[in-house]
Amino acid sequence: MSFLWTSADMVAAMDGRPLGPMPEGVTGISIDSRSLAAGEAFFAIKGEAMDGHDFATAAIKAGAGVLVVAEGKLPALGRLTAPMIVVPDVLAALEKLGVAARARSNAKIIAVTGSAGKTTTKEALRHALSAVGKVHASAQSFNNHWGVPLTLARMPTDCDYAVFEIGMNHPDEIRPLVKMVRPHVAIITLIAAAHLGFFRNLDEIAKAKAEIFEGLEPGGAALLNRDDPRSKLLGKMAKDAGIEHVYGFGENARATFKLVKCVLYADHSVITAKIGGQEVTARIGAPGRHMVQNVLAVLGAAHLVGADITRVAMALADLSAERGRGKRHVLRHPKGSITLIDESYNANPASMGAAMALLNATPVSGEGRRIAVLGDMLELGDHSAKLHAALADLIVGTDTRTVFLGGPEMRALADILPDEIKTEYRAGAEDLKPVLLSTLKPGDVVMIKSSKGIGFSKLVEALLGKFPAQAATSKQT
């Protein structure tokens, strides 16, 4: 059997104390007893809401090979007979294991941060680099103080590439995480008004994102969005951090990885880009101009880690949007079909603009309408009312004339939308659900967009429940 970690290596990496008969090794790392697979190590992390030690019995029943537990919790676990590694602090032990995983790896490491597009870019890198080697990448949006060390600890010794998403909503959050990851390439996708409630302005957000430069490996590269107004500021901060190799992607004339031509279709895009001195043409299976920008970062990063760009570009043809991040469903209506665009995972002003552009580019059929279902953008602080109201210009500038709004912050938008926009406002997702379900008709295209905490994914589930989805088809060019 192939082990991710031998028990001896785990104990040594974490300075742990083995208790009971240790297995030879473990096949994986888990912090959730519900998804734990037999033979994995269970780390009983104590979070804000729950304590993993309370689920130790469930982990044993699920087949955990070993439990990693805190010394202080040992008396309460006295009756358990499973193998354990006892440590002073479980999260700190996971961090140590992550650092050990990075130290033993020969993979090319890419780290991604930014106000929007982090997860999409990370998943596109995972997908594209899989065409040229074995790739390890963060699951879902595991980008915080436990998600990053968990992803590191799960990194196999034989992967060729590893991609890490690093997030933040306060200063000093990225710094310790990137110093564990030690990437060869650090990407900043975009600086935008996300988490603005914790910062005075966008320059402060840029400064916090620039912490990613501090963990770059010697000789590593910073990869910046040259079309972002703050790319010059980020470039200066990269140089100040001692980064010699600073590159850009985008349409900007100064971009190293430059978009030469772009044709946007409803369900895909076709681009030509100059990458490393050669022109590369790629079909991108996931639609949207924002996706094109993310792919430019992917192609740039792939070039910087020495991947075969021709094969990487070809792999982009069957790239698809993730659930909650632009995933499309064709819903069966008794009299036709409805297109659903699921953007329910996250929202800020920049990603709202991208989502509205995506909706605008999606054709309706028959007498169908473009319908935007928008929920609150969270963590905008004192700027919230102004930024929500500013979405009015965005909507008026598109062909969308039917809008459903939910959440207390969206009231600011509902109050100023012109009469030409048919608007329905409700307090939240549950109140919107019956109104939305009853209004949809064949030919409609409906896009659902909000911050995750507003719960608009429930609207997606409701639509999928009422109108069973069929497999979406892709058109060839």
C-alpha cells in the first residue's frame, strides 16, 4: 500500500507523542469525520464553532488510521482505544506537517491570491497542468489559516505541480501562509472592493495582497494583472520585497503574457495570446471575459514553471465553470428550457460586473428574458450602500430588464433602479424563492449572484429541484 505519510514521519514532523499501536502509515489527512476515508489521519482541530475532539468517536467509526489530538483533551478521550499522536496544539501540528510536506517536495509551486478570480484561476491551473503532469491543488476554497496547511499536508511526494489559493480579509493573514507554501510563482489576479469593510481603500487591499511576495522562493516570479489600475503599485511592492522577476498578463502593451485577439461566445471563448515569444491560440471552454483574464494568468504561470504551453492551451478547451462560480445548467421546463448561471458562491463589485457581462452575452430564445437575481455583497463596511447603489449603472448598461434583489444591503439598489427595470425586492433568499419560481418561463436566462453568506445557493437548489437539469451542450467554432 502507498502511504501519504508513514506514522514515523508524521510523529517526527509534528514533534508528537505516539500513543497505542501505530499503523505503518496513513493514506490521507482529514479534519472532518463526515468525509474521512478509511486509513486517513484525523486531526481534531478546534474551530470557532466546533471542536474536532467531539467527533473523535465518529472518526474512529469511519475508519481513521490514527487520531491527532491535543494533550489537554486526552483525559476526555480516555476511553478511546484508537492509535493517537498527542500534540500540544492540533492546528500547530498540522502546520508543522504542512511545512514538512513542502520541504520534501520537488514540485513546482504556484500560489494565487486576489480580490476576485482566485478559485477560478486555481481550478483552471489544476485542469490545464494536469495535461502535462501530476497536479495537487487546494480543495474547494481551502485558502485560510487551516485550509492552506491542510492542503500542504495532503501534498503527495510525487506531484509535479502544486497550486495553492491564499485568501485574506485582514492584513497579516497572507504572510504566514505564503511562508509555509514558498511558491515559485505568485499570482495576484485583481485588486477590487472585496473585504473593504476591513480596509480604508483599495491601496490598503493591494498592500495586504502583496504579502504574497514575502514567501516567494529565491529566483521566483510575481505575476500581476497589467490591466488592473493597481498593477504599478503591486509591481513596486514586489520590487521592494526583493523580487527580481515581475511579469504581467493582460491586454496592456506592457504585459509579458499579452492578449492579442479575443472572441467571446455565449458558452466559450477563443483567444490568441503571446506567451514566451510565441503566439498561442486556445479555445476556453468556460465563457466570459473575466475567464479570459484568468486564463492569461494560467498560461503565464505555466510558462514560468516550464510546462508545455501547447498542451496546456489545448487542455483549456474542456475547462468548465465550477459550481457557484458560473456553472451553467439547462433546466427542463414543461414548454421548453431555461438557462441557469450559478454565481452564488461569492460577490463583490468586480465580480458582479463580470457576472452581468456573462449574463448579457448569453442568448435568450423565443420570448425569453435575461433575469439577474442579486444578493448582498458582504464585508464592504461603510462603503456598502454606495457600492450596492452603484450596481444600477451596471445593470442599466446591459440588456437585462428583469431583476430580483434580496438582502438588506440590496435595498439601496432597489430604491434607485429606474422604472424600465422590472424589479422585485425581498428580504432574503427564502422570500424570493416563490416569486422567482413562479415567474420563470421557457427561453429565459437567469443568473444568480451573491456573497455566500446570503444563502442564494438555496435558490439554485430550488430551481434545480423544480426544473430538472439536462446536460449542457457546447458549440464548436
